[in-house]
Amino acid sequence: MELELSPVRETAAPRIDTNRLWPITGALAGLFGFGATILTDIHVATDRRDELTSMANVGEINQRAAHLSIVLGFTCVVLLLAFAAYWRSVVEPKTPRSIASRIVTQGLTAAAGALSLGYGWKGASAIYHANGMDHGTYDDMGLYIYYILNDFGSYIGWFSVTVAAGAVVWMSLRERSIPIWIGIFSCIPVLAVLAWTVLTGLPGFPGVVSPIWMAVACTGLAIHGTFVRDEQEFR
């Protein structure tokens, strides 16, 4: 009696994704976001001296910085949506069982919506303040309200990108579908935002670290590619 042996099924080795141009959209989103959030920040000097910021200080806002911020910021939003679309079409099909991969797409999309408001409020400050096209439309109280909205408006929206960074940590260190160093680096914004939020309640720290994370992590993806396994071997 002859025994029929089934063939040994070899485990498919990870293969490198050679399509490395699409992550550049994410790197550019991080750079434009850093410029729109940090480099064109419109906080007045009294904030940094821990003095009272009143309606009288609103006129000290740099109108040109606010104008440049909405230009850079809306460009960042477009790039975030483009990167999310690329991620959904390139990465998600290769990681079909990964919930974390879908969280990346959703986090970037949510961030784009929130940042549209944040940067839009900066644009409103640009047109309603001195030298703006609609200068004189609002009194000092109206301008002050816009200033309060801008206090953290362009910072809070980056929290969803921090969530996406956490999903990248899982994909890298647990699922091994992204290079390890990117996963380790992605721990930095996640832990930093978690610490600042729990210890101080500060809502805007995601806007400080997440744009930098995106620029570096997406550049890494462009250089190294993503590591994907055959669908039957994915865990």
C-alpha cells in the first residue's frame, strides 16, 4: 500500500514593494503641515510671556503669516487625502486582515477634515484683520473669537495623524508589514502626545510632533518600501 504524501507548503517570504513614489505625497504633507502649523504660527508675543491676551492684542497678529498658513495648510490637506488614497489602494490590498492598516487610512482622512477647519480659521484671520481684503467686517470682539479658535485650531487636527502613527507601530512591530525602524520611530509621537495629554491636558501637542513624524516616516517608506506577505501567509 502506497502512502500519498501531500506536498510541503513553503512559507512565502516577505517581498519588497518596489513602488516607492507614492509615499512622497505623505512626506510633503508633513512638510507643508509643519510650515502651516509651526512656521506660520500667529500667537502674539503676550502668549509667550504668560501675560493676559486681550482684544487689544489681536491687532498684533501677523496677517501675512495667517495668509501663508492657509495656503500651505490647504495644500497639506490635499496631500493628506492623496496619501490616504494611495495607502488604501497600495497597502490595504496587501494587508487584507490588518485592522491597523485601515486605521491609517481613516486617521489621515479624519485629520484632513479637521485641519481644513483649523487652517480655514487662519485664513479668516488673514482676511478680517488689518491689510486683509475684508478688513473692518468684524469688531475687536469678533476678531478675538477668531484668535481663540486659532489658538489650537491648526494643532488639534493632527491628533488623528498621531492615531495613524500608532497603527503604523502595530503594523511594524506586530505584523511586520512595515520596516522595523519606522515602527520604532513612530512610537515617539504616540508616547509624546499620550504623556502631554495625560499629564497636562494640552490638546495641541499632536501638531508639534505629527507633521515631523509624517515627513520622516513617509520618506522612509519611499526609500525602503513596505514589506508585504502573500495574503494566505498574512497574520
